[in-house]
Amino acid sequence: MRKLVWVMIIIFCFVPCLKAEENFTFDSEGNLYQFWLEPTLETKVLKLAKSINQGLSFSSPFILYTFTQEVKSVNLKLKKDKDLLISYVGSQEINLLIKREPSFAEFKPQTLFLTAEAVSADFDEYGKIYLAFLSKNPQSKLNQIKYLTISHFPSLEAEEEVKTLFESYEEITGLNLFLTSWGPAIAWQKPSLDYKESYLMLSLDQGEHFSQPFLLKEEFYPLFFLAGKWHKMTRNGQRIAFEPIIFPTPSAPKLVYPTEESVTKNSSMEIIYYSFSTEPVIGRIEISTDENFLPQKTWIFEKFSLPGTNEVHYPLPFPLPEGTYFLRLSCFNGLSQSNFSNKIIFKTDYTPPQLVIISPTTETWAKHEVKVVGKVNEKAVVTLNGTCLTPEADGTFNSSLTLSPGENRLFLCATDEAGNQTTLSKKLTYLALAPEINILKPSTKDWLKPGSTLIFEAEVTDPQNDLEDETEAKLDFFKSELDYSLVYEKASQKLTGFITLPKDLEDGKYPAKVVLTDQAGHTGEAQFEIRIDHEPPKIEKAFCFTNSPFRFTLPLADKGAGLDPSGTLVKTSGTSIEVFASGESLVAKIPTPLLEGSYEVKVLPRDLVGNAGELSTFFLQVDFTAPKLILFSTPEGEIKSSKLIIEGKAEDEFLASVKVYDRQKLVANCALNQGLFRTEILLTFGNHEIKVVAEDQAGNQAVQSFNVFTQYSTTSLLSSCQSGPNPFSPGQTTYFTFDLASPANLKLYIFDLLGTLIWQREFKNLASGYHNEISWDGRDYFGNLVKTGVYFYLLQATSSDKVELRRGKIIVLQ
């Protein structure tokens, strides 16, 4: 079987008359041909002239074919290696002549008994013929364009019913059909006043459905499709030129799912989007591990949809590996490509969160309330016996669980953003014997002065109900005996009283323990802290800075109870200033805006326990001016290195730091030498947004930003990918060969033209090395031989966090 070659140039020859009966066509290599019918004494001949320089000059014409009957219209298609198809109308019948040999030898016409005024046909490399013809309905007198497909020449068996694509009472001329990679296209002209209107109908699914006719705004000569755009051939005298045709850009699809920053655990993920086209379109789905959609890291899927299909669903033919992905959409209506939709980022996550119970560690518990402490390794919703908990930033969480006497069940569930779940269960047995004490006062925020009296209050649970009213509790204090009185009241089930503290206690936190014993001798106890603070707040710095004319943070610190905003007095320029708390700091709110400069501030500090400091003074520097930042050089848009040196100078009287960020992450805190700085950062392959930030002590910033694309040589995981024999016949074997730089998991997918997955193979931990191969015998999932046609394959290699893709095309011939 002779190997057939697909060529990207897709040609269409319309048949307007440049001069009498003069027509043009192209072959699949881009050569231009002029053909015409020329009468002889006895018949007509079809003459042909070839141009290899896009019409600047033509070869001497020669007779391609001599007709032995009347010829009303003729059309010609040429392929590579001189394959050709002549379609013509005799008296009324359609005739086809097809030649698939290396030379223009004699060949015999085949007749189709269909009544026609004009005909145009084209054929693919498998011999299938696509045919359009013009006829008139004898009843309605409508001129009709009809279409059908014919099986492999020379059998000439119709594969489907004849379809009527267009009809009009007006004259139709210039009928022409040609093939694109998506299917047949048909063009014609109609008269309109002093010129002819040109029309074009397209099929994007190999002739199953056609668009409505597109009305082109001007007459045109032969058209062709190249590099994603339509071009027309124009002629000015003897000069021929090719000009792009600009069609309106279709609306981009709107993505419905996945949503921005969504996480999914669905291995059979479905892409959902809205299509706004009133014509058939091919939706293009691009999913990539790279935000710039580099070809070797991008999957491309196509989905054909008819008008009226507003919500389009496309199930991915295979599960995406776990990771982070970028997605964008576009569509093609046969005339032009839409813009891309907004790029979104999403994640696939098939791994359940890791959940551990830190406390309790034992199954037997002597108290009715247990503190549950645990940790989850990722962002997740955690529930304890159905109650939702809020983990901290590091994943830890804690909560209290009330136990009933006897056996209890602790049930924890963690659900991550993708919906993966992990559950843990623990049995806890509550041995309800000793009294339980839950201290209410003092709280963990209470601070006291030495020699003060502490009010004590606690709730008591008496599981045996044998605590006598007015039972006294015992207090253990680490240092000495304290003057205290703690008494249990049975009616309220509370332990209350007072504790008098020694006058010689130093600042700090002191452990204490209260003990309560019931009549059976069961002892309950509870520990708490007594916090002592007698030191007033102090000024930390003699200078502080602000870049606000209305407020500044006081340079005060307190090691104990904390600063008291209502008890702290502040003045500047003789004016009292309002103070409010912000976290552990105090912020002064200035009634009259301050100008740039230095101000003296007086402060009388006080803490929350009542310790007052001395009247102190510090200086406030008000600074609104940002540093001056100069970069000595910035790189071009693209560099070939994984390292980038950043150097420059920052000027400011109160300069604090110069920092470098890459993709919003801090990568360098530069050392400063009289404002000069120099640092080297490492770059990965791809696009980087570099930001250099100089900041003074008041918080004013100067920023210099630039983008750089790093493209340096890296070892490819997957290389030397080939397939062959190509084409091959189903039932025989073709091989996919490749080299692996390191051990990897490998997947091979094969799709038909509509994007349906028909076959796949998967290999785990394939060894590195050269000349690996996978075979395919041309059968689908169910063991059936696939039909003649073009199929696409996708080879995916995964090693650690690295994923590489290779794609190609296979031709299957019966």
C-alpha cells in the first residue's frame, strides 16, 4: 500500500470567471494550476497549466483529458503524487474520473445516474469521495445544492441519503466542494445587482452536519486555509496575490466547571462550559501543568457541538494525575478561532487527609470532660462527634468532649477541599468516682499584685453524690502556706472562697492546686496558675516612626497584664491624644494631622492591673517620603540561565530593608552597604514576576518590577518518540517507541477524530533506557478493528512531580 501524506494547506477553488471558462485549483503541495475546457473539431479537451511560483508564471498547457461526449461543466481536484479527480456533467448525468497512479495515464470515467447542472467532488487519501451537485426541482423550479458521500472508488456506492443543503429561485454558479481536516466545505455564487454574492457552508464533523451558509462580503477567487486563517487569491492583470480574509471572531466559551481554585477528587472529571455560537463549533479545551501552556506540558481536547447546545459537557477520557492545573477554552467555527477564555487554576486531589489523635492517649478516663487534641496535615473540615472544629494554621485542633458514665465513643472526621475523607474512632470509658473540679476564677487572663486577695470560684461534679455541704477544700501552693478559705456549697455545686497572696511575691506565674475529697475518700483535684505583676510598662525605643499623619504606635512594652489604653496618657505639642488597643500594642490617634518632621511625645503608661510608670519622653519621626530605588540593570524578556543577579541602590535617611520577591514569594533579604545591594536568586523554567521592594522604618515603600521568562536546557524525561509503521492496516501492528531519562509511570491513549478515547495502556515504574516500545494492533477496547481514518495518540510520562506529554497522529487504512 502506497504511503499517503497529509499536508497542512487545505485548498478550495471557487469558479468565478477571470476569463471565459478559466478556473484555478491547487494541489496539496501548494502548486497553483489553471484549467479550462477547450473545444476541438470533434469534442472538448481539458487543458492544464502549472505554476510553482504562486501564479507569476505558468508552464506550457497540456491536454489532461479528452472528452468523448458533451460536457456542460467540469471541476478538477489534485492531490500529492499526481492523484487527481475530474468531476463533470455530460448531458445531464454526473461522471467521475479518478486517478491514483504516479502519472497522468489514460483512465476510464464512471457514471452516476444523477441529474445535475453542475458538479464538484473531492476525495480523501482513503479513496472516499465527497460530492456536491446542482440540480433543479421540476415541481418547485428551485435550484438546489445537494450532497452525498461515495465509498471507495471505483465501486461508487452511496454511503448515505442525498442531502439538500441549499435552495434558491436565483441562479447558482461556481459550485465547488473541497475537503478540510474537519470535513467538506461547499462554496457557490448567486447574482446580486451588478456583482455576485459568494457563499460558504462548512462541516466540522466530516460531513454529518453543515453550518448555515456564510455570506462573504465580496467576490473571490480560489480560497485556501493556511496557518489557521482563510486566504483568497486575487488577480490584477497577470499578477496573482494571496490575501487573508478577516472573519468576525466567535465568542469564547464560558467555563462552568471546574471553578477557579477548586479542588476535585473525581478521577472521571467532566469539563462543563457554555457555548454561545449559533453555528456548529469545535470547542478546544487546554489543560496544562504550566501557566504558559507549554506544548509538552499541555493536554488538548476537542469537542464538537451543534447550535442550541448551550451547556456542553466533556468527560475527560482519562484521569488527570494528582496535582495543580491551568485550564482555558477557545472555539473554532470553521472561519476563525475565538480568543481564549479566562485562565483558571484548579487541583486534583485523590489522597485523603492524614488525621491523628494526640490526646487523649488512654481509654480510661476519671473525669466527665476530656480535652481532645489532634492534627490534620492539610486544609480540611474537622468534626468531633458531628460538631465542626476549626484547625489552626499548622493543622492542630482541640475541643472538649463531655462523657457519660461508662463507655463513650470519640469519632473524628476530616474532609479536605476535594471531598476526600479520613475518619478515626476511639473508645473512652468514664469511671465516675472522684469529684471533678472546673475552675472558673481566676481565669488564664487574670493578673494580680503581690499581697492582693484572689476571689476563687469553681464548678464541682459529684458523681457519687456524697460530698457534704460546706466541705472545705485544700489548696497547695508551691512556695508557702497561704491564707485561704475554699468551701463547697451542695445546692449550687460550686466551690468558692478567697485566697490572700503574700506581699513578697516576684513577678511571674505560679502553679497552684485545689484538692476536694468526698466521704468515700475519692479525691478530685484541679490545677491553675496565679499570675503576679507589679512592674509598670516601659518605653522600648527613644525613637519611633510613622508614615501616617493621624496615628502612630507607642513604643511601649509590658511583660505582665498588658497595656491599659484607658489608663495611659499621651501628649504631644501640649495636646492630649486618644489611645486605643491594637493587639498587644497601643495606637495613638492624632486629632490634628501631623506634617513631616520630628515631634517630642510624653507618655504616662499604665498596665491593666493598675501599675503606673513614670512620665517618659520619646521622639516621633513622621515620614511620608518613600526611598529612592535604582536597579543597575534589568534582564531582557527571556534569559537562558537558571540564575539571576539583582543589584542596585536604595537611598533614604531611614532605610530599613531591600527585599526581592518572585511570584509574590520572598526569595531574598538583601544585605545593605550604604544603600548598595547585590543578590543572586535561582529561577525555575518558565515565567517569573520579579519585584524589588525598598522600605524605610516608617513603612514607606519603593517598588521596581519586571517580568522575565527563563528558558534553559533541562533534561527531558521523554524523548525520541516515534510511531510506525504509519499508516498501517488494522489487524497488523504499529509500534510506539520512546526513550526514558529516568524510571517513570507511562500511559498511552488513542482517540478518534471526535476526541473519544478508544484504547489505552498503562505501565507502572517503567525502567529508564532507550528504545522502549508499545504495540497496538488497531483494535478498540472491545477487541473490534477500528475503521479507516485518522487517530490521535497521547503519550504521558510521570516521574515524581514531573509530567511530560508527547502527541501525534496515526493513519489506519483498510
